Amino acid sequence: MSGARSYHAGLAAEDAVARLYETNGAQVLERRWRGTAGEVDLILEQGGTVVFVEVKQSRDTGTAALHLTDRQAARIYAAAEEFLATRPGGLLTETRIDVALVDGQGNITIIENAIAG
């Protein structure tokens, strides 16, 4: 997949994942939030919990899952800590880090608490 096509497919996947979370009562706080540690695709609030979501898109969910490296997981965790430092509850805020896998047909699989510190 070309760079531009891949970029736009990623944006479409993020939009679809955000809509799914919103359907389930979440509020989008940030999209593509960038701190010094890196970027988080989606940051939502759902039932008092701040949810950080890494979106991975590929032709199938298995391949999409393989795109998440240990280095990326560490970056997401560090960026999440950085974001939480801006919140009133700081690092005591209830949180989780999910991974959303999107296949080529637009099917979404959410893995809650996929990344633990």
C-alpha cells in the first residue's frame, strides 16, 4: 500500500473506531494527541475512565496485531503518562490502554487493556 493510501486508510480506521466507542457511550477527548513521548491515536473518556487507543489497520486483524511492536507499546504507555499529567487526577486517573484492530473490510476488534505497564 502506498504511503498516502496507507495514511488515509489509517485515518478512516481511526474514525471508524472513534464512532464505535462513541456508540458505546465514550466521548472523544483527543485524536492523534502528540506529546514529547509520542502520539496516541485516540484518547476517550468512558464511564470516568480515560481510554487510550492504538489503532492498527491491515488486510486482516492478525496482520494488524503484528504491527504493534514492544517499542510502540512503551511509547504509548509513556505518552499516556504524559497526557495524564495534564488531567486533574493526574496519574491516579482510572485508565486503560486498548488496541483496536481493523481489517480490510472495516471490521473492528477491540482488545481492552491490551497494554499494561
